[in-house]
Amino acid sequence: MKAFFPGCTAALLLAVAPIVQAASSTDLTVKGIITPSACSPSMSNGGSLDFGKISSSDLRNDWPTYLPRQTLQMTVTCEGATMMALEAKDNREGTEYGGDDFYKFGLGLINGTEKLGYLNISSMNRIADGVAVDGIVSWDGGLTWGREAEMVDNGLYSLAPTGTLTPVPVTVFTTDLSVLAAIAPAQNLTLDNEVSMDGSVTITVRYL
């Protein structure tokens, strides 16, 4: 840029520099916390659910068909008392029947474009270090929390003493994950051949 300024202009800029000159440096600040303990999640049956074969004739034509709930046991074990949360990520994002919803996880597409359905995941019988706790959810990275039993897509799910909204550190957390699957109305689906349910949710431990 200097090559494009005439000499007199440069002199003028230098003359008023004490008034308009911006700071010649700026700071980049890095923050973070190294936690001394790590947490490991695990699920019964390897985290796999199988609803078996469902006859298309058993599906409701103009309303979702709700399948019997299935349950997986999840345990989060930490090396020491740790402030943590669970983050659920829908690996079939955008395939939820009825629109994208924080409480819905997709079951995949069939025939290229048809949304097969969705599932909800509820955390039941929550026990942290032998004590019953409430489920709480944050949409802003842990700044604020609200009471919630269902796990949510792209939010944080943590634990609080009963009746409070403050996350509690835990060493061992156990819960039953109750999974409700719903199949889209049959009138929206082309079911000339067998199609497969293809739900996939990754649950990751995040440290608070």
C-alpha cells in the first residue's frame, strides 16, 4: 500500500500519527483446563438395538407407528470425581421424519429421499455415585441449564442433585437409555422391497 501514497500524503499521515495511530500490536489469549481424570462411557449389548422385522401392513397409513421401547444400560466411569456432560450427535442428521428437532434422531433415508422415521432417547433411573440425580440440558455450552429427561441432539446433557440445576461431579454414573422409535406414515414411504432402519447416534463425554 505504501507505494501508492505520494510523498506529501505520507508526510501528512506521519504528522497526525500521534492522534489517529492505532495500537501496533494485539494479544491472542489461550485458555483451557487439563483435567487430571478421564471418563469412559460404555453401553450394554455394544450399544446396538434390533427391532426385528416389521410388516408394512402393520404400519399406520397416516400417522407414525411407534415401536415398543427398548432399553440399553449406559455406564460412565471416571478416574475421579469429574464435572462432565454427555453430548449426543445424530449421525443421520436431517433424516428425521417431521422435521429437524432437538429431541429427534434420524433413522436414515430409504429409496434415496424418503425419511423412514425418528427415535427419541430418554435417560431413566439416573444414579451418580449411588445417589439419584436429575438430568439437565444446556444449549449454550454449559453456561445455563434446564431440567430434561430426554437426551438432545447438539446439546449437553449433565447431572444435578435432585431439584437443582447445577452439574455435580461424578465418579460412576449409570442410567437406562429408553429408546422409542417411530416409523413415518406408510403413505409417505415406498415399501415395495425390504428397507432397513439406519439410526446412528454417537454419545461423547465432554468435560465441564
